[in-house]
Amino acid sequence: MNKTATLICLLLLSACGSNPALKSPEPTSLEGKDPGSAQTGNGADKLSTDLVYHTLASEIAAQRGEQSMAFDHALQVARESRDPLSAERATSLALQANQPENALTAARLWIDVDPQELKAYQIAAIINIRANQLDEAISHLQQVITIANRNGQSGYVQAAAIAEKSGSPEKALALMQQLVPEDTYSSSALYALALVANRASQRVLALEYIDRSLKLEPGSTQSLVLRAHTLIAMKKEKQGVEFLQQAVQEYPSDIKLRHAYARILLEINQVDASLQQFLELNQQAPDNTDFSFSLGMIYMQLDQYDKAEQYLSNLTQSRAKRNEANFYLGAIAEEQQAYEQALDRYSRVEGKHLADAQVRIAKILSDQGNLKQARETLQRLRVNQSRNQLKFYMIEAELLREAREYATAHEVYSKALERFSDNIDLLYARGLNAADMKRVDLLEQDLRKILETHPQHADALNALGYTLADQTDRLQEAREYIVQALALKPESPAVLDSMGWVEYRLGNLPAALEHLQKAAEISNDAEIASHLGEVLWVMGEQEQALEIWKAALEREPDNRFIRPAMLRLGAED
């Protein structure tokens, strides 16, 4: 049997199974009836034939990407069969085709054939809201509330989420205020109003709704947490935290409440206080992997690696957190320079953290001198995770640059640009690499290409100006580029460093010193230190220059800037 025949057979079986109109009619007795009035079955046969035709036509049109035709046939199926699944299919096709009017037509039919279908009302409400047909939208939202509440869900919260599809927080709030009676005694309704008021930045009104909600349901976790968040959003952080602290003391067994409190403490950088709450949560729910994971992360942040390993190691047997645990155990081992252990942990990672783990493996291999294997790791990632291949090209080239294999890095950047032509980040990175190759011509080519379309690209202006100042005698031209960059980024230490360097090359020592000192105040970068030391040395402040260089070498013993500058100036024996 060919593919077309097989498809038709399957669709026939499917249509007969899902549409009541296609099922074989029950035998009907003709006793006592006029034979002339008996059903011959021709009408049912015609109905079945029409449904099969429209079903086939819809599916084939959808496969061909002819979305309007697919919808027309699907709608016909839904109208003739009165089948909710067919109405849902028609609605879905119209939404996929971005045809809101057709989708609304199908959704109305869906509601007509299945008046208790929550999803149909949700879709109809969203379409009406976006079309600014608010009266019909409110009618559908009222049904959403009724059906969802009957199903044990929070109908008002669902309605609030739909109202926000208007794209205007103010409009969403107005819709909800029409849905909820002014004198409501529904805690859930008031909570939903508070949510929408918050998103409309009407914090005082939000607090009013929350307080009314809490009077009706004093122990409502969601209302207690929302009140704290609202106070924090009103710049009343202390008041919000203290409120939640009191709530936790009043309801000490409420795990969700304590968890919210612990997270807020972490968000406002009260790490020690957050740690105590997570320890309590872990006591209350020792099998909760999220709490154990949070404890591992907090102990990592506090550099208490032994305790972090204790919690994370327990999670390596957990299906839910196994990959995250292995990844961060690898990070701990790497931080402690236990590289073989780090490689082992990273190699166990799968799922969404796989790429990050493999990148860390490549970095470790490169640092160990195994650049070839590191590159092979990244090249495999480019194949297996092609959606992120640009990122892997960039990382591979950066590892080559760190190994000072600038010519090979240039090849990698160029290969990436064959696939991602005119990508700004690639052009900029290749331009910087060209500077390390002492190829000003290549650098100019890439950076000028960026500036043709992005004349306000401060980093490209700065890199071009600095390289011209450092590697050519085109000093005035270099200064013009750096002046433009400094106007765009007046507090950038990199741009201040460039300005200091070009002023130094022009012989303007006081101006050079001023810019370099300001850059050094912002950043302890070794290249800035090398430049500042050189200017001080030339100005006769040799002891101060030596102090700056020594401090930079203590921070970064292997940096490539300080010793060459000292040797050039005769400052090192």
C-alpha cells in the first residue's frame, strides 16, 4: 500500500472513531411507520463522506503550510460534526496562522458545543481583549472564573493572567475591577486584584486589596508574601522583611511562607539570615531537593566548600537535581584546583547543563596544555548543539588567544564569519585578535566594518583608537576615535586607559596621568597598571611606579603587560 492510501485509511479510521456522526447508526425499527418515511441512510452517508473529505483536506493543507485552507476545512468539520476536539483543532489552526478573527469564530463554536470547556473561554477572552472587544471578553472571563473555581483552581488569578494579555497593566486592572464586585468577600478575588494593581505600579491600591484579603483569610501564604513584595517594591525593604519575619513566626510550619522569606533574604543579600531559614526548611522537609540544593549554593557563595559538597553530593543520586549537583561539584573542585576531580564531575553532567560543563572541561584541558583536546570538545559541541555554535566558536578562539596562538584564533573567527557573516561580536573579537597579531590592517578592516553600521559602537571606537595609538604614529587620528568613545562611555576604565595612553604617546604627561589614575581607581586591570607605572616612571615618580607594578604582579603573576614595560624602561634587573 502506498503512503497516500495508508494516510487515507488512517484518517478514515480516525474520523469514524472521533466523530459521533461517523459511527454506524443504531438499527431503527420501521414497525408502525410509513415505509415512505424511512431513512435510507443516504443523508448519513453523505455526511460521513463530507466529513472525511474535509478532514483529509484540512490535514493535507496543514502539512503543505496552506494554513487558511486548513482552517476552512477544519471549521467545516467542526460545524458538521459538533465535535469539541474538531472545534479545538480549528481554533488551533487559526491561532497558528495568526488569524485571530477565525480563531474567535472557532472558539465560539467550541464553546457552543462544549459549554464547560475552560480552555475555549480562555482563548476567546484573550482574543477579545487584544481586539479591544471588552464586553465579550468580560463575559468569557466570568465563565473562566466560574469553571476554574468549580474545578478547584483559582479562577480570579486565571482571569488576571488573561487580562494582562491586553499588553497594558492599566487596562488589565480596569478589566479586573469590572469583574470583581466592589464589596467582594472573596479573598482570592482581592489577591488577584492586588497582583494586577502591583503590575500597574499602583502599590498603595495593591496594599489595600491585600489587607482586605488578609482580613478575610489571615493565614493566606500568597497574600502574606505579596504584601512583603509590595512593601519592598515601595522602597520599604525593612518593613517588608520584618512583616514576613513576623508572619513566619506566627505560622512556623508554613513551608511555602518560610521559603519565600528565605528567598527574599537572599535577594537582598542577607545571606547568613537566608542560610538559617534554609537550614530550618531542610529540617522541616529533609527530602526536598530544592532546599538541599539552595543550601549547597549558599555555602558555595560563602566559600564553605566542605559544607557545600555535603549537600550537593547527596543530590547526585537525585534524578531531579543530579546534573546541577555534579556541575557545581565540578565548579568547587575546579576552584580548589582539583582538576581531575573537576573533569570527572563535569563529565557526568547531562541535560541543560551539558554544554556549560563541556565548556568548563575544554577550559581545564586548555589550561593543562591539552589545547588540541579542548578544541575537539568544543568542535563536538558545535555539531551536537548547533543552535549555540556561535558561542562555541567564540570560546574556542578565546582559548587559542589565551594560549597566544593568535593566527589560529584568526582562522577560527574567520570560519565562524563564513556562517555568521557581519556578526558584530565576531568582527569585534577578530579585530582585537588582529591587534595581538600586530596586524593593524586586519583590525581596521573589521572595526571599520562595525562602525559603518554602528557608528556609536564605543568599544570599536576605543579599540581602533587605542591600537592606532599603540602600534602606529597616527596619534591625532587615534585620539579622535578615543574622544568619541569617551563621550559615549565616560566612566569606562578601558576607554580612560586608552585616553591616558594616547596622551602619553603625544607627550601630554599631566593629562595622561589624570586619565590613567582615574582608570586605576575604577579597575585594577594589569594593562592599566602597566601604563600608569610607565607614565609615573617617565615623570620621575619611579618608586611609586615600582609599587604599582609590584602590586599588579602580586595579583596576576603571569600577566603579559608589567614585565615587558619594566624591561623596556630598564626598571627590572
